[in-house]
Amino acid sequence: MKLAIKILHYLPKQNGKPDRSNWVKAIKFILNDPRVTVYVDDSGTPYDGLNNLYNELEKENPDQVLILHHDILPCFNLVPTVEKIINIVGDKPVTFYSNSKSTNQAISQNNHWLKVKIWYYSQAYTMSFSMMKNMIGWINQNVGRDDRMSDDERMAMYFYFHKQYVYATAPSLVEHIGWNTTTVNYDRPLDGYLDNKEHRMSSKFIGIDFDPLQIDWKLGLDNPVISNDDWALENSDDLFQKLLKTDSKYKINST
């Protein structure tokens, strides 16, 4: 299996935005794998950055991709754990970060998996490159441009309209330590959003004292806890319809 591992590093476009260059070096050091490379994007928007990264990945044509944002704290042994999980779950899309309260429910049941209906927060995830290709193509065909150009909203739309759940590890294997800042020009429109830990941090991070390689990742895979939480700051149905292009076949025309 050819696994491409990318840290997606957004350069700030405005004064006063955080420069995470030093932390990117720390993430790469913690991951401790020669395959880890940093993709630097100066587009100024999350989805454009992801689209640009995809164009770069096309040259490599990997089997699987592991994409990490530049404001996370990865657990120890993350990369070998991701490889172990890929071998278990196959082509299923997996996020290694979740703020769903269902995570604690799963752990209490000795279950290490959620199936997430609406997937936001793309801090760290893996999928097959063929799936990524289909996803990017679908987004570019069906989703328009807006002020925020969020990557997670657009990816959530792809899985939502294809009626496909995204698997999430319980516990999370990365923490969103950049939860109270953002490098992009626009974020979700809610006063105090960047102060909301409940939305912006994992519900259960594995921490630094546990080795994820020691977890039996087969536990719960056949009966994952279903998470139907809607973490959007507006109704997802309304948000997704608003973001769709007018000529998308998924657009519901109001009367």
C-alpha cells in the first residue's frame, strides 16, 4: 500500500493571523516518519487549499492518503496506527478526530468506532485516493463558492448526499490544539465561535500516556455507535442547499 502523508499548512493572508510554521515542524517531528511532507498553501481558503493539495497528490497517485491540518497534536505512534486501521477497515473513510459526544458512549461500551452522519472538522483523516478523486470532482461540479470556502462543509456534503457515513475512532487520535484561532479570513458566522471548546475540541482525546497500537481496533467495527449529531451552526440541510450550485441535481428548488 502506497500511503501519502500530508500536513496541510495554510499560510495566513491577514495580519494578526497565527503563523503555525514552527508547530508544523513539531508535528512532523512527532510523527517521525520519512513519508510525512508538508504542503504549503497560500490560497487563503480551506477548500482551495485542499483542492490544490489534491492536484499535487495526483502526481504521486497513492493508494491511500492521510491528511493532517497544521493545528493538531497527534498522539504517539499515529502513523503506524493509521496503517493498522487502514488494513482493518479497508476503503472506508476514517476521521481520527471527533467532537461527538457519542465517542464517550462508544468507549463505555468497549467499542472503538462511531459512524458519523454529518462529518465536520477535518483535522486528520484517511481515505483511498480514488475516493478523494471522486469527492473533489463531485464538490467542484456541485458546490459553489462562498465567503468561507470551508473544506469540511464541502466534504460533509459529498458524504451526506451519497448517504455514506464516515467512521470515527473512539477515542480521537489527534487533538485540535488550534481551536481558539484560525488562519483563514472567514470562519463560521457565530459570535464567540472561536471560544467554544465544545465545538472545537475532541470529546475524548487519547492523550500522551496511551499507545494506540495496543487498542484492538476491530472492537465495534461491525456495530459502531451511530452519531447523527449535527455540528453545523445552522441547519445542515439548509446550509448544504445554500452551498449547492443552482444547476446541481441535488438542489431542491424552493417554490
